[in-house]
Amino acid sequence: MKCACSVRKVRAAPEGNCKVKDREADAGASDAGVPGDGPSPQGTGRFQRGRKATARPQNGQANGDVTQQKTRKRRKRRRGRKVFARDGAQPQAAGDGAAAAAHAVPSKSATAPATQPKPAAKPAQSDLPRRPAVSDLPVFAALDLGTNNCRLLVAVPGRPGQFRVIDAFSRIVRLGEGLSASGRLGKPAMDRAIEALKICGDKLRNRKIRRARLIATEACRSAENGEEFIDRVEREAGLKLEIIDRQTEARLAVSGCGSLVERDTDGVVLFDIGGGSSEIALIDVSRHRSPRLANHIVSWTSLPVGVVSLAERFGGRTVTREIFAAMVDDVAARLHAFDGRDRLSHIVASPKFHLLGTSGTVTTLAGVHLELERYDRRRVDGLWMDGTSVDRMIEKVLGWDFHERVANPCIGADRADLVLAGCAILEAIRAVWPSERLRVADRGLREGILSELMADDGVWRRNWRSGQRG
């Protein structure tokens, strides 16, 4: 005989009809989609979204006996969801006993209110530690106008030594284009930089900035008309840039990468391959370590050569192995003239020594190494590469022609004519300070500026979570 039972309504089935088995009864689950209280004594009790089902007699048992043993369920709301509880039963919460008791359902038959569990008193709102909103925190800004890029970061302080970026801007402007040949900044290059700086100025004026530092580096530092360009920036973009010296640039690069030097490290050679110069700092933390990594610089140099200037002198689009070797030799000669290059000789052979690179060259190689379909800073920043991997990546890029470099998503058209010049500088650095470990940093001057601004302002000496000074 064909069964005509309803899915939504369960009736008592007369003897001889087909029996309907509740598939959820054995699991003790309610129809509301949340855990139930377990099966009834007969294993057939069920509630359907607040509607009481008619009990079906089993093995000759009278309907009244089933109804008498059946307990009622009531529904209450807890934390925004429906919960079913039996009269007189306390549903167990998935936490400690006190939390479960606070949500216990009192029985209707209870006549003595004093015996009912009392909800735990909630702490007053004023007693709770308040994490400040972004709008309550001071805002700091750092701008870096380099030979190749214009970059801006706006951030608020976080935990000691950390900050949270709330706005950013980056654009390749190639301010130093043609500088190595003419000694001057060209008008098209200055126009590109001005347009980018106008965007940065708008971003800064739209926020209440507590402190900011806006710097310009090698292109403005070495150009005959560098100061004239700085005056034009102030007139047209409303920003007053500061041309920093090479030592300051090296220190800021170190400050920006401090968190990537682990506690068990004895020594690091940090290098920042820029567009017009390359900064190298030798850091010794074998004896002690202070909060500011820049305090441990034992020697530094700034080479007046970067990816833009080197590519303009040797060519960047078509780079043969002979041209590449000539670029490496050019940089190596400059490094051998660096008197302080041996200040870490007692550490270089140690497994606790490594290189730390912060530049577009090393981040590009890291992206190629990871075979990223698009550049992802979260995967690149802090990545470790061994010597074999670095060799393989340089060999791979050197084997590509210009169009193949353009086609790679981590290189693209903006870097295709510069990446091999950067690889040549990296090879020269690795020859002087050989290491089987290279750590990649997608951070640098801007992060160093922000770290120093916040430290000098004392924001990390305050307890931002409670809003009081520590």
C-alpha cells in the first residue's frame, strides 16, 4: 500500500499503515537546525518549528501514557539563535560551568525564585578595557620620492613596535630618467613626479596628520636642479620635501626592516637597491640588541649606482651574458673600494649570519621564485631564499628576452628593462658577503620613517588599549 505521509506533519499511523521513521530522532536533533536535547524516552519525540507533533502509540501503549511521559519544550532566543529546552532541564553551553548556568532555562513549575540560578552580573561598560578606534589614534605619514618611485604610507600605531597602514600610494615616476647622462632632472620626469605628488598631497590634507616626514633621495640629491625641483613641488603640490643624505637613507632602511631580523641572529648585511643609489649597512647584534636596530650599524656605504643609472649606462632591454658580467664587475669594483666591508668578517661564516634585501629587485625575484600569477606582498615580505634558489632565479631571468620579462606578472613593463641591472648589483653584493640565506623585505624607507616618528612621539609608551599612559 502506498504511503501518503506528510513531510511537515506527523500523524498517528493506524495499524496496518506504513510506519514513518524520524531520521533525526536517533541523533536527537531538532528541526530548527541546532543541537537538540537528545531523544525522548521512547526515542520518537520531535518538535517541528514550534508545532507539537501528535505522539504515535507503540507496542500497544496508550496515547495517554505517551503523552504523560512526554515533556514540553519551550523556545527562547540566546545570542540571536533559536534554542529548545525541556522544562526543568538546563541546556549545557559549550563553555565552562558558570557560563552554562548563566543561560539555564528556569522551570515553569518552580515556585521558589530564590532557588533559581541568577544570571552573572555584566561588568559596567566603563569598567571594560576599550580598544581605541582608528579615529582615536594619532595619524603619521611617510613619503619617499626616489629615483624610480613615489611612495606614500599613512598609518596609526598598534602594539609596541608595530603600526597599521590606513592609506597608501605608489607610482613609478622615473624621476631620474636621463640623470646619469645630463646631470639634471628632465622636464617630463619632473612633470610625472609632480602629478604623483599632487595625489599624495590630497591624501595628506584629507586627514589630520600628527607628524609626517616627506623625503627625497638620490635623484634630487645629485641633480644640478634638485633644489629647483623641490621648490616647484612646494608651489604646485603643496608639499615641502626634505633631501636626505646617504647615511640617513641607510639608517631609515635598517629601521624599516628591524622586525625581520630574528632574535637568534648575530649579523646581517642589509642592502637597499634603489634607482639611483644602493645603500648597504653592516649590522652586528652578536653581543646585545637594543630596540632600534639602526643602533647596531657598524659600517655602511652608499654606492652611487642603482637600477636606473646602471641600466642607462649598459642597456636594459637587451642584456647579453657579457653585458651582465660587465655590470657585475662595475658594481664589484665600487664595493671593493668600501673600507668597512670586513667589519663582519668574524660573523659571515656563521649560520647566524644572513643577507637582508629590501628593493624591487629582490621582491621581484621572490615573486618569480614563488611563480605568483600576480604579485602578493603577504607572501613575499619575510620570505627566506637559499643560495641555490637565488642562483636559479637570476639564471632564469637572464635567459628571458625583454618581451618574456614583460610577460611575467611579477616583472611587467615597468621593471622589464631594470630587473637585470638589479640582479647584477645583487650578484656583486653576494660575492663580497657570501651567504646561503637571503631574506626578502617588501618594506624600507617609509616603514623606517614611520617607526622613528612613532618612537620619537612616544606612542608606544602609552597603553592604547586602556587609553592611559603606561
